Amino acid sequence: ITLTATAGQTKVYGAANPASYVYTFSPALIGSDVLTGVLTRSTGENVGSYAISQGTLTNANYDITYVANNFTITKKAITVTATAGQTKVYGAVDPTSYLYTLSPALVGSDVLTGALTRVVGETVGTYAIGQGTLTNANYDITYVVSDFTITKKAITLTATAGQTKVYGAADPASYVYTSSPALIGSDVLTGALTRVAGETVGTYAITQGTLANANYDITYVGDNFTITPKPLTVTVRSLQTKVS
């Protein structure tokens, strides 16, 4: 007789093996005869194909010709989802790794190798977190993307106290301020402070004006610009007289 291991036998990675491997035979056995024993397969539990062998399948009354086939372990489907809400403040370092969840759980002590990555960029904004190199050969991964957000760095700008000019003089080219903490690297603020309009003696609030940088969340502390009186010397002429 010819015994043929049935083609297409399979299981998903992590599932139990079938109770027995299936086969057909030709011609039929005689009467109530049966074969004893079972087919076996090559050992292994990772994704791949494993030869199904005759194993212990026999009957002393038959000369068996065995036709092998393969048993296939297919990848287990999982979904990896980048965790929402991952963020850093502008100028800070990225996290050592981007977080994710997976469903269903991995089998046993399995782990995913590699890491998620994100779109390149260091200015304020959102950057897609991609699957990167995250993988495991035994799993068919469906990846659900999320965004990594760089938020504005908080700084306080303070108009410098005591800025002044004498009545009639030109305003300074710019109004002076300090920032705390310092800006990152070579960053600068664009625009300039302005002040309330007026040229007579008095105090005029210095405002933030157009001073800005898209990577910073600015808290502005104002102060006053003072126009002081212009010194004037009045000289009384000597020898002024009249006839009595």
C-alpha cells in the first residue's frame, strides 16, 4: 500500500500541534485491518515547514510505500500600536525608546527585537512614529501608527527696567530684555519689543510687540520706558536797565 501524508497541514505559531497528522492510503486495507502507530514530523516550533515522516505507522501484513509532505507553522498575527501622547519639550533629548502595546500577547518568553523610530525633526510639531526595525520572524505584525509631539519650551522675557531717553532724543534702536532660561543653542527671537506711542515727558509701557519664536511659549513681563525732561539753561542778561 501507499501512504501519503495529506498536503496543507498547518498550525499558527504558538498553537498546539494536532493530535495526529493526517494521511491517506491506497489501496484500502483489507477487512477491519488498521495501521498502528502515528506519523511524526521534524521537531521545531518556529515559523517554517517541517517534514512529516512515517514515524511508527505500520502493519506487519503490509509493505508500505510512504509519500512525505510538509507540516507548516505560519506566523501568528499581532497588532502593535504606538502609544498615543508621547512627547518631549523642545530642546530636550528623545526618550531612549518609543512605547507601544501589542495584542494579543506574545507567546511564552518571546520578545520583539529592534525599535520604533520617528520622523526626523527637532522643531515644535508632530512626528509620526513608525514601525522602524521592530520585528519577530514568528509574527505577522500589523502596525498602528501614532504621533510623537515636540511641545514649546517655556521661557520668560522681561523688559529691562530703567530704559529711558531725554525728551526730543531718538528712541533706542531696540528695547532691551532678558530671557530665562536661556534659548537653546543658536536660537534667536525674531521681531522686537515696542512701546506705547508718545513723545512727551512721561512713562510708556514696553510691550512684547512682535518678539517671538515658534519653538517657545513666551511669558512676557513688561516694564516702562521713561522720557525725561530736556535740561534747559536760562541765562539772565546783565546790564539790563531802565530810566527812572
